[in-house]
Amino acid sequence: MVTESGIRETESAESVDEIGPESPRRQHIAAPPLAPELPAANREGLPFLTLVAIVVLAGLSHLTGAPILITFGLLATGMAGLAVHLRARRKERRTVALLGETAARSRAEVETLADRMWEMQESEERFRGLIDALGDLVVHRDRDGHIVYANKVFADLVGADQRDLAGRTLAELGIDVGIVPDAAFSDHECLSSTDVAIRTPAGPRWFSWIELSVRDKENGGASHRAIARDITARKHAESSLITARERAEYTSQAKSRFLATVSHEIRTPMNGIMGMARLLADTNLSPEQRTYVGAVSTSASALLALIEDLLDYSKIEAGRFDPEPQPMSVREIADNVVELLAARAFAKNIGLGAHVEPDVPQMITADPGRVRQVLLNLIGNAIKFTDSGGVLVSIARTRTETTDRICFTVADTGPGLHEDDMERIFEEFEQADGTSTRAHGGAGLGLAISRRLVIAMGGTISVSSRLGQGSEFVFEIPAISATEPPQTRLNALSGRRALILSKNAIEADAIARTIRANGGMVDLAATAAQAASFAEGCDVLLVDAAMEEGDGRLLKRLRQSGFAACEAITLIAPTDRGMLGEFRASGYATFLARPVRGETLLRVLLTSSVPALTQPQPEKPGAPSVRAIGGRRQGLSVLIAEDNDINAMLARATLLKAGHRVKVVGNGKAAVEAVTGTGHKHRFDVVLMDLHMPVMDGLDAIAAIRRHEEETAVPPVPIMVLSADSQETTRHAVLAHGASGFVTKPLDPDALVHAIEGQVAA
């Protein structure tokens, strides 16, 4: 069919069948003719008739006797006309051919354009079909938020016809997605994303809504094109994860409370067993009874160590061993741990010494409780497996261009390790000797716990050993926020020369390292005969009390062999304190308690004139009146608040034996009344307060005492908290409530006396 405009429209049945009955019909557009076409008779008959007519006229002119010129003229005219006609026909044919070629080219271009439009339409339909197949929502909105286009998935989700969505807003459909404000556009574009909940007949579903907003630079109009993906499953998983985490945190808190309760309940009776055994050992016992008491103490210590390891391992498994960084003194922690374990070493007649290099920072930021625990494990193991010689603890600083670390080294003279055992011993429940005939017990958890703690603090731990020559454990931690040590002591001992006379090579070596590190000179000798060769230039003589006789004969021989002008200092173990009077009479100026603290050693050696043991120590203003007996401060008035009769008896007996006066109360309220009551003629020098007591617990009692001191403007009394809960968080909590110190059960009598006296001397 030819339309009025000259366009022929045809429909191909084959094309319709290929596309399908529901597809749009494809139209083939033909180019219109460039000029009207003449009938074939007109194009071919006209020249022939003209030629026949001219020939006939030439013949008639010849028959009628016309001049020959006319006849030839007519023939020439006919021939000329025929030539002109032939030339015109050739030109016409060329023109028609050119027009046909142009028409064919135009027709091909139109058909190509139609094919491209068809392909674009098919591509758009395939794209929309792909989006719908993926299940994503596609929404196009105008500047005011009205829907311009929404795909079928969106229409099905909201339960509406796709054609009815145009012009509606998302708010009308119950979907909370606003319009991006003009201020949010950057360079005429804004990409935003949010999680949207959409109510559906099957329930609410969550979608991740990502929208690109584009603003027209010319007219300021904007359009918003969004695509949203279903994330309902992810939201459900996140909700389940949050619920599971909350449940796990509650369970972890319950485990933590359980561990604290178990720790307290186990340590309390163990404190009574171990403390009473030590008090019993100080009475007049037969050799057989003393053996039995020693067995009780040994068994109780082994049981306590096992309980500690199991509780620590449980904390690790429960994820409760996260480091708690805070400012800490490396020197203080190392000295405290060495002093705490010294009794074990002295009981085995082996040495224990510690040396801290002068460049070690004064303070670093780390977890003091975790560092203390690792040192306890490593030093305790070294003492346990060393039967002769001793254990040396060294602390140094290792710095590079990018790192600053504190290196702790624990070296012993024990049996050493096989090469195959060096890595295995850091695993849980593993020991170097795993046979049933091993000489040392234990659960094999100490090193495993230590490794986890060191790694949690960002450090490393390793061991090196040679069989039969001892072992060396090394762990390093970062020196975070390090405070540099005072530079005034780097050569503080310059010009001083000391001699150490001791058979304990480990402890003597630790002391010698400290003296040399601070600029002094030192010689070592194991006998008086060896010491005689070092008399020249010596001004300080350090003598191990274990080598001295009761009448001081060793010091007399030394004086006679060239040490007459030297200041004599004796090195005593805690058990030798009762001999201080004899050492005083023998001529020793003062003493140093083993294991010797580096700070104490420097303070004594830097004193220009060391006070003799017979001279009373000057008291601080406001300090309670005490008297010096045998070098130990005596006569303190101590209040013990403890509801457990056995623990109260142990603490009371220990302090009475040390020469102090003791009053015992059974709850926190009675402790507050004893400290703040007006009927008391004197103040207590120290209060020893248990945490868990009836009527009023320890923390409330401390708070009440501190409030009373503030109201009455009296100096605060030192309060030492006594608790079986060894968790670091508990230690921090009691100090934050106003306590002056912390003593952990089971009580060590010497540690308790030292802590009590240290509070008054501080």
C-alpha cells in the first residue's frame, strides 16, 4: 500500500513470526520515487514514428519531382533528429541510472537506521529484563520525588500496577527515602546510600538503596535514579550475630564472676593451710613433725600453683585476657617479683638476682598485671628446675631506627632442654619431661599462658638452651610512651670501688653488674683468701651473711688483711633478720636484704656516711612513734578487719611475732567504728582490710573512712586491702576507692610484714 506521502508500508509475515506475537511489529520503509515514470510506449515509439514520417516525406518529395536538394535535406534532417534523439536517450539513461543508484543508497540507509533503532529497543528490553531477573528494584524520580519510572520488580513488591506508579511518591507507598537536598550536590552529582525497610504482604524486607542524583546545569532541574538490592538475609544474620554476641558477653561476664568467686573461695582456705603450716614450723617441733609440716606446705604450694594455672587458662579460653595498658615501672615490677620468689630460691639454697640496665625507661605504658604474671611463670619455672647455681633476671632496652622494646631475660643453671622440646613446651599441657617418672609436677600451662600474654601485648617470647648448661628465656614487649630515666645516675658511682664476698655467684654477679653500670668498680671473691688481693683501693665491702660466723670472725680477718678502712655491709636473707644484732656488734655498718634491689644498692652506696645499725633512723614529721630493733621498725598499731577466723589468726600471729600491736574486728562496719570512733586514745598506724565481709564490705568501709578523714581534716591512715581475688581489675578498683596497697592471699608472712612496714616508712 502506498500512502499519500509516498511511503510504502509493508509487513513481513516471516518477521512477525520470528519476533513473536507479543513483540512490536517491524516496519520496512521504502524510499519514494524521485520523478514520475513514463509508459514504455512513449519512451520507445516516439523516435521511430518521427523517423518514418521524415522518410515518407523525403520519398513523396522525390516522386513529386521536387528538387533533389529538398529530398536530401529531409533525409539529413531525419538523420540529425535521430542522432539528437539517441544522444538524449543516452543522457536520460545515465540520469536514470544515477537516480536509481541514489534511490537504492537512500533506501539502504533508511533500512539501516530502522535496524539500529530496533536493536536499541531490543537492547533496552533485554537490560530491563536482566534487572528484573536479578530481583533489584529500579526507580527513577523527578526533582520533586514523583516516580517517573519503576521496574516490574518494584511494582510487584509494593503490590501495584507498573503503569499506575508514575506520578506517585515513595512516601505514599510507605517507603522512607527522602530527596537529596541541594546542598548535598557536588559538581552537579550526589551519590547516596542507605538501608531501607519496605513493608510487603509477606512481611518487612530490607533493601540496600543506592541513588544517583543528577542536577541539570542549565535549568537546575534534578533527577534521582536508584537501584536497590534485597539484603533481608544479611539483616537477619546481623541481628542474629548481635544477639549471639550479647549472649556471649553475658556468658563471659558470668564466667568472669565465677572465676573471681572460685579464686576467692579456693585461696581463702589455702591461705589458712599454708599460713598455719608456716606458723607451726616456727614452733618447737620434733624432726618428724617438722618433716610433716614441710610436706603440708609443699603440697599446699603445689596445689595453689595448679589452681592458679587452671584459672588463668580458663580466663584465656573465655577471652578475658585483653591487655589493660597503663603507666608502669619496669624496675618496680621486676624487683617485686624477684623478692616474692626469693623464699623458694633460698629454700633450695640457690641464688636469685636481678639487674636492670641504666637506660631502661623509668616508666612505660603496658599491662603491669600481665608482665608480672609472665615474670612469675618464667622465674618460678627456672627456680623449680634449678637445683644448683641460681637464676639471673636481666632487663635491657633494645632500640633500632623503627622499634623500641624492653627485653626481659631469665637465665638459669638448670639441666637445660633438648632441641626438640624448645618449641613444644609453649603448647598447652606440655612439659619438657612428659614421662610418668618426671621429677617435677605441674599442669604444663605456665609457658602456654605466658606466650599468649606476651603476644597479646604485642611482644615475642623465645628460649635458647644447651643440655646440661641451663636455659635462657627471653620475652620482649614494646616500650610505649617511654619516660627516660634520670641521667644523673649514669656515673653516680664513679670513683667507688667495692668488693663482693659471696659463694653465691649468681647474686654477686647481679650486684656487680649494677655497680659497673653506674660507673663504679667491683671485684668478686668466693673466700677470704681471694678477697685479700683486692684490698687496695677498696672502700666498700659487701659480705654474704651466710659466710659470716656469729662472732664476726670473718670481718675481723678481712680488716686485718687490708680492709680496715672499708665500710662493711652484710647481705642477709629474710630468715637472717634475727642475727642483725650480732652483725651490728661485729662492726657491720648496715645491711642489704637479699635479693638486693638495684635502687636500694645505689642509695646505700651513694650515702657518704652509712649509718651504723646502732643508730636510730630519723622519723618523718607526723609519722607514728616507732623504735628500731634489729634494723626493723617495731611497735606499729595495726587494725585487721577479717571475717574468716583462720585468716585473722594467721595475720594476727604474723604481725605479733614481728613485734606489732594488733586489733581484730569481724566486719567493715566495726572497722569504720574502730578507726573513726572518738573513744580511741590513739590512731591506728595501718589498717588491713578484707574485701568480702558481712554487714559492710571492704570497699564501703574504705569509702566511709576516707569521708571521715576529709570531714575532720586528719591525715589519711594507710589501708592495705587483703583479698583472695587476684584479678588486675580488682586491684585497680580497690586502689581507685582509696586503698593504699593490695595484699593477695595466700598470705606470705614476710611479704605481709614488709608491706605493712613499707606503708609507714613510705
